[in-house]
Amino acid sequence: MKKKIKLKPKIKFFQSLRWKVVVSIIIFSILFFAIIVFFTGYINYRFATMAIARRNHNLARTVALTVDEEYSNRLFEEVSEIYRSIPEEIRNNPSDPAYNSYFAKVYTDEYYKLKDDLTRIVKENEISWINFHIEVDDPEKLCFVIDTDTTEDGRYGAGWQSLASNYSGIHDLFFENIDYRIIQDMDYGDTIILRAPYYRQGTDTIIGYVGVGEKRHNAEVNNLAFMVVYMALLFGLTIIIVVISLSGMRKLVIDPIISLSDAAEHFTDVQTEKEERTPVFENLNIHSNDEIGLLASSMASMEEDIYSYMDNLEDVTREQERIATELDVASKIQTSLLPKSLTGYRENPDFEVSALSRSAKEMSGDFYDFFVIDDDHIGLGVADVSDKGIPAAIFMVIASILIKSNSRRNLSPAMVLKETNHMLFERNDATMFVTVFFGIYTVSERKLTYVNAGHEYPGLYRKKEGCYTLIKEDHDLVLGVMDDIELTEREIAMEPGDRLLLYTDGIPEAINKDGSSYGEEALLQCLNTHCELKGSDIPELIRDDIDNFAHGVPQYDDMTILLFEVKDRD
């Protein structure tokens, strides 16, 4: 027969491992590309800015050393003198035309023509501007001596004050110990300004500075050109890496895993009969020395083990079915051995026997029996073997046959059980034992002679008293554990209407979900609460009461009940 394992629905492409790997590699590549581009652009921009700064700083130093010292010294001194002479209220407002008028004579001074030389240097070096300036008391202001970045009306000429932040000496990775600043201009954009000190002629006294300005835009343009080329190359390299990575991942990981997945799905579809099986995982030919190769090897080994297990399971299943069938037959045979009625004693016997037996397993280790010995004697008993299942059932059958056979030759219950014990002990290699309550009722004397060999206390109902009690007397030794034992016979009179209740330990030892036992008190309460019932209804009454007590908890021991009643003809 073909057996299949139910699988989940087929995986969609967008849920597949191949798709997840492709997306993961692409996302990783994009992030890698973005990070590399960002850091490369940032570093390149910083180095480009640093190169401009160093060049302009060197240019400022060169200008400070090469210009006409006589002209430039005179201009520095003249502008400084003019600046100090301007009233404070005008000096604080450099955009006031009155402020610029103080420097009018400087514009016409022949020495001011030094501006032409500076303008030429600006054009030759392709920079934004060069200026000469002096520092004033306010750190946020500068006073220009000469500025190449002027209009025809002299704007940004001598005396113009800058409102940008003050120069500062910065020592860092890019500008080292260069005197620089960056100013913001709404018309011209950010400008990087580098300066060099200008010394009084023939001395080491700083009287001003030479400033060289370069728009940051130049560094950005150079960086942009570099980044375009760099990004194109890096993008191409990233594409190549993605293709190689996908190809490698597909060959080394994705395809083998998909092959294993397809093989696992196909494995559930193959015929499971031995002659129709074909190896699935073994034919994949995955022999890589990694976890996937180990997984493929394990799956192939698992496949072989599963087939072996299936073969063994079929054999075990057939064997279990055979055993179950035989147990069912044995259980029916055992049940058929139990008596159903007291036959052989006249046509209308004066006695009634009711019995019930329920096994915990397929077969029971309990038994009950009642039979006519002769016209004046009736044998009856209940026994419980010290185990459950098949061994107990076999031992039970042997014991019951011996008791019944021995009672045909002897009317003494003690002698019957002694002979039975001797025969059981001789062949009891399994060291099993049996508890027995066996009695012989003498009809003419209305007397029950009995022996209790380690069995439960019997219950006795007296019609004249109208209640059940337990006959609690000392037990004798159980049968099967020792040869030549001593057994004590006891007698009780039974009048019409009296009842004798025999049962095995499965009755008082029944448990519920709390682990509590049913017990003898609950048994007596059940019996005495329903004294009006007929004797034939008592076994079922006890069984139902125990079921209500257990509340569905499976019982671990066999249960047997036998009620012997002397009928009342009144």
C-alpha cells in the first residue's frame, strides 16, 4: 500500500530560498556601495579642501614675502592710522557711506596701485581674491588695506570691515597648524580663507596679514568629477561582485538545498513497498565537505533507516495483529471457563449465584467459580493471582482447575487448598502466588465451611439484621510460595435470605483522580444503602459505584465480584 506524508502547499517564488538569497545579496551590495561612496566622497572632499588650503596658504606666504615692502608698509600704516581716527559711532557701522569716505584718499594714493599686482596674481593662480588686512579690537571685524575683490565704486576696498568669524589657528588632520577660516557669503557662497602674517619692514613685528580666498565650490566641483568616475567604476565592480556572489551561492548553497527539499517531497510520494522503492537522497550526489554535504549524507542515512524501520514496523504490526487476535481468542476462552449459572443441583435450586469480572488488561488474573459437588454440597470461591495479563491468566486457570478437581475428592476446604498449594508450589518457577477464598456450603446443615488464604474479607448479609458486615478474621498464608502450609477452616451458618459477598482487591483499591482509594467503608456504604435490591443486582451496583468514584481514571487491577444467596421461600 502506498503511504504518503502530508506536506505543506508548494512554496511560492517570493517565499523561496532563492528569492531571499538574491534579495539579501542585492540589499547588502546596495548598502556596501552607498557606504563606500559616502566615505570615499567625504574623504576625497576633505583631502581636496586640504590641498586647496595648503596651496593658498603657501601663496599667501609667498605674496607676503615678494610684494614691494615700501609700498605695502606705507599702506598698512596709513590705513591703520585712518581706522583709529574714525569716531567710534561711525566705525561701528561700516556700511555707512561716511565710514568709507575716510579712506577716499587711500584709493587715489599711488601706492594703492599695488592692487593691480595682486589682481594679476589672482588671475594667474585662478583663485577668488587676495587681500591685505589688519586686525582691530573687535575680534569679529577686520579692516582691509587692499582687496582685489572690489567694484568700480571702491566697495570692499580699503577700510571695509568683515563681520564674519575671526581667524583661528587650527591644528587638525587636514589643515595641520594653518591659520584659516571659512566665511559665508550670500552672493558668493562659502569661501575658504587662508592667511600669512605680514611683517614691518626689516623687523619681526606683525603689522597685518595677507589673505587668500578660495570658494569651496571649486573643491566640490573637483570632488564631484572624481566621484562620478569613481561611482561608475565602483558600480560596475559591485555588479560583478553581485553576479559572482549569486552564482557561487546558487552553486554551493541554493541548488543543493533545493535538491534536498525536492528530494524530501519526492520521498513522500514513492511507493513504500520494498520492491518499488528507489533511493532518493543517495542519488543527489552532494559530496561537499561542509554542513550541506553532511546534511545530504544524514538524509541518505535517514532514508535507509526509515525503510528499515518500515520493514520492521510491518513485521511488528503483523506480529501485534497476530498476538491481538490470539489474545482476543484467549480472553474469550478464559471468559467461557467462568460459570454462568449453578447447574446440576435439582431442577429448582434454592440458591442463586451472581458474578462479575472485569480485567485491567487483555486477560485477567482473577477468577471466580461455583459448582455442585454432590446433592448436599456446593463449592464456591474467588481468587486473585499476584500478577496481571497472560502469565496471571495461565496461573489462574491452573489454580482454578486444581481447586475444582481437588474438591471432587475431598469435602474439606482446607485439604482442597493444601493439595492445590502443593501442586502449584512444585511447578512455580515464576514464584507467583494466589490469594483464595474457598468454601463448601452444606445444604442440609445450612452451613458454609471456608478457608481464607490471604484474600479480602468477605461481606455477609443477614436478613434478620438487614445489613452487610465484613467478616474480619486472621488470614492464612497465600498459595504457591511455601509447601506444606497450615490452613484454618471456619464455619458460618447461612439461613434463607442471607448473602455472602466475595471480591478481589481491585474493588477496595480502585482509585480516583486524586489518588484516593475506594476502600472497604465505601463498599459497605454502597451495599447498605441498597439493601432492598435483589442479590443478582449487587455486582452491577458495586461496579457502577466504583465507576462513579473513579470518574474515568483507568484502573490498574482486575475486579471480580461473586454473590452467593440462599433463597428465601417466604
